[in-house]
Amino acid sequence: MTGALRELGVVLVDDHRLFRESLGALLSVHEGIEVVAEGSNGEEAVRLARQHRPDVVLLDVEMPGQSVLTSLVEIRAASPTTKVVVLTMHENTPLARQLLLRGASAYLIKTIGHHELVAAIRASTEHEQDLVTLSVSRSGLAGLTSPAAPVLSDREVEVLTLVARACSNAVIATELRISEGTVKRHLSNINSKLGSTSRLDAVRRATRARLLPPTLDDE
């Protein structure tokens, strides 16, 4: 006979309300799992981690606002004992590598079943050793051990080129004829791809990887 499972407090963060509520309902049927709070972006994830000090934060990759890498670092700073389990729709092993290096306990594709998710949640809190749980394809494993240069879209290069020229989000939006919200989303994606934590850090990393135009490399 096994003993009762330890009650685990979970904060669930995803910008898709239907998915978030459905996942919360699924988790609630599992003994020893309690969703203590829900959020819809990285900033809320940090605030809720600080407020509730949960055992685990389930964190979506693609949400409005700050990048998932920034959110992960800030969650761990706000609540050092909290484990972070990352959920994503799309496999991105270079990003997975950056997240794992920054302390994520699991990187899981949303196609897994809820029993597998619960197992990963429990595994993240049960082992004294710093173990991780992965859900990636066999072909994607190469990105974990041999990090390839990240690929920025043409628009992301345009945005970062203007950032390198010290342009504000408002100026970038006017120059590229897009909204400031779109500029922020591009910057969040850039940070996720480069593993950067600020505008200046993104420019530095992109310059070292020769992702910006040569004229900027030479400055």
C-alpha cells in the first residue's frame, strides 16, 4: 500500500483561457494536485509565484508581454523553491536548451496526455537531484547538445536593426508601419530565440552571431 501523495500547489499560466481552464479541470481530478492560481502572461506568472510560492508553475511559451526566458528567470528569483514546467505548441530545441540551462524542470509539447503532464509535475518536485523531463522528437535532440545559430525572420532583423540604432518602440512602429504592440511581440520573440534578457543584450548576441547587417557589426 502506498502512502498519500503530497499536496502540490500549481500555478497555471497560459494566455488561452479555454485551454487554461480545461487543463485546470483535468489537473483537479488528480490526487495531490491543486491549481492555486491562474494567469495569462509572464508578468502575472512572476506575481503569482511571489504571492503563492507554489510548488510548480506551468508556463506557456508563447504569450503576450515579456519572453518566456525572462519570465523563467524572474519566477525563480521571486520563489526559488518553485519548479517551472514549460508547455509549448511547437518544438524549439534551441529554446528548450536555453530554458533548461536557466533552471526549467521540464519542457513539454502540448500533445502529451494529462497523465504524462502530472507525472512530469510530480517528478519535478520529488527528486533531490536536479533532473529534467523532456518531450521532444528524436530529430530535435541535436538542438540540445549542439546549439545552432538562431534564425531571425526578416521583420525581426528589421526591428533589431532599429533597436541597435537606439530607436524607441514608438519610432520603430512608425518606421515599419506596425503597431507598438507588434514591436513588443517581435522583441519578445527575438529574446526567446537569442536567449537575451534585454534590448542591449539582444543586439550584442545578434551581432556576435552575425544576424544583423554587416554595417552594424562594424560599428
